[in-house]
Amino acid sequence: MKRLLCLLLLVVALLACQAGAAEKSALVMVVPLDGTVGTVMETYVIDVLNRAAEEAYLVVFELDTPGGLVTSMTEITKQITQARVPVVLWVYPSGARAASAGAFLVMSAHVAAMAPGTRMGAAHPVLASGGDVDDTMGEKITNDLAAQMRSLASARGRNTHVAEKMVTESLSLTAEEALKAGVIDCIAADLESLMAAIDGRTVNLATGDVTLDLSNYKVFYEEMPARLRALEFISRPDVAYLLLVLGIYAIIFEVLSPGGFVMGAAGAIMVLLGAYGLRMLPLNWAGVILLVAGIIVMVLDLFIGGIGILSAFGAVALIVGSLIIYRAPGGELLRFSMTFLAGAIIVLSLFFAVAAWAVLRAMKRKVASGREELVGMTGKVVQDLNPEGTVFCRGEYWKAKSTDGSLIGKDEWIVVESVDGFVLKVKRNDGGRSEDVRRDI
């Protein structure tokens, strides 16, 4: 009996140990962060950190971004510094970057890490079109962002001098250079290496210092919801702009060639999506007005049969609107390829010009089918028109009416002046029959 009791106690102790070990298992939430630093990423990060405070022991953001909005970057860094769980910003995978606004995110993290073959930096403020900000305003913005970068680096015990150069001198560093310069904490090629590198590290949370214990951890991979992925896509500067331009072109094309609804409906949807994407970006409405005015002027040139002068002015308005559309406060760290955008706009404009020219040419062409083609054709009276009767025209018998009310006798020749429903309005044709009627009769 004693032996059985001892055996039961031993089993209970083992189960208790296993349960205790399971309770000590640290949940690591791994979250990919790629794309533009904007309102969508800001919303997503806030949501992840709020849930992680209740569910996770550690959050690892896999970062790959070209930059983004100053306002969103500031809010994300504030959320990270106030987080109740340790946050790791890991520039991953190889080939990824933490450029511009992304460098601020890395600097704000409790642990900053990079994978081999990645880079970070180039956080000097520029316009979205790639040009420098005006001298006076540019100096103020640069000084403000440099102070923010120094503050983040100092709070995490990193090299403030090198961090500041990312803003003032557009310094960009590889993973190895960043580690040597003291602006990141470790280099890790995979998640297992990252966990090993930061195990036992002490980090400073808003609630106090915490020593990371990752001797036993579980990984949970978080994915951005489909709704936010779609919003992130249409809020990219180049995508939002192209959607707006394509939508305007499609609507105008529908106006030029009415009769369907596909182009018009598609254009309206694209304009709405583009407008929503632009609403999430620092927008200069003067750029949008110039964009729309440029397209309208180009269309007007087609309608009045101009020699291209109005189209040239429209093209200039289109280009200027493109350059200033994102020239607004908050977009100093937002970058996109003007080369790609210019190429796409040129291709779309040429396609639209050719298509619109073809439509207008078809509209001016003489009708070659349907009842309208009867206008101008000759026929033969088979029943006296007094003033109504029957004529034979284009191989068919038609009810006809004399336009001047005069009598037109049987076997006389007539010419069609207009068509009213299924009734031909005709007049006497003293010139006789035409070649078309000879073939029909």
C-alpha cells in the first residue's frame, strides 16, 4: 500500500512539473510589417500591441518598409515606447529595408535587430516626388526629426550621433555596419537565432525593467487581416494616384461612347478607391485640381478638333499636378517612384488619346447600318403618296410620306430625307434611281 501511495505521489509531482513548465512557456507573437508606414500600419500595430498586452510575452515585428508618413511614424513609435510587452523590430528577411520612417521604428524598439543582407537609414526628409524640402522649412523639419531620432536612440542606449546622421546626412547602414555603430542590438538570420540572441536581455518597459526569459517559448504567427491588406494596397501613393487617373479616363471614355455601363461603372469605382487612398495620405488638393483640369482640357482639345495646343497645356497641368499632389505636411518621409508614375501616366494618356480619337472619328462617320442609313437613298413609289403611301427602297417595302404633302405617283422616284420610326419621309427625286436601287430592284 505504501509503495502504491508513493507511486501515485510521484505521478502527481511529475504532472505538476509538466503543468508548471507549460505555464512558463513564453508566447512570442511574430507579426510581418511591410509596405508604407501609414494609417493602415498604424491601426494594425496599435491593435496588435493591445492584444499582445493580454496574450503574449514578446512581440516580434518583421519589418520591411520604404518609409511613410511622419504622423503615422510618430504614433507608432509612441505606442512602442509605451507598450506593456517587450517589442522587437527585426528587419527581415534578407533584402528587406527599414528606410526613412522605418529607421525611426527600429530605433524605438526595446530590441533592434537586422537580418544579414538588410539595410536601414536614409531618413532625411524629402518631398514625396523625391525633391528636397524648401530651405527654411526643410531646416526646421530636419532639426525636428533629428531631435526625435536622438531621443529614441538615447532612450534605448544606442548611438545617438550615428542615429542622427540617418536624418541629417541620409546615412544608410548595412546590418553589420549598424551593429558595429551601435544602433542595433543584434544580427539574426532566423527566428531561432534571434530568440537565442535576446534571451536574458534586460529591457525597459513603461512599467519597469524586464529580463527576457526565452528558455521555453512558443511562436504564434499573426497575419494582417484581408481588409487591412486591401486598404494598405490602395493607400500606397502610386496605386492611389493611378486608380484616380484610370477612373477619370474610364468615365470620360464612357461619356465619349455612351450605350454601355461597364466603363462608367468601373471608372466610378476606381475614382472612389483612389479618392479613399488619397484621403489616407497627406494630400495637396491643388495637385488633384490640376490633374482633373489637365485631363478635361485634353478631352476638350479632341472635341473641338484642335491642333494639339490645348493638349500640350493639359499635359503640363497633368505633370505639375503629379509633382505637387503629395506636397503637404506629414509626407516628408513618404517616397515613391516618380519614374514609374510618369511612365504609367504617359502610357495611359497615349492610350486614352488614341482611343478617344478613334471614338470621335467613328461618331463623325456616316451611318452605314440601321434605319438611319436610308437617309439619302433613292427608291420607287409602288403605291401613290397622297401624301402617304408605299415605296420600295433598299430591297424592302416601306410606308412613306411626302414631306411637302404633294402627290407623288406610282413608279416615280423618290429620295429619303429622314426616318420617323418605321415611316420614311421622302420627296420626289427628279434625278431618277441610284445605283443602290438598281441592284435592289
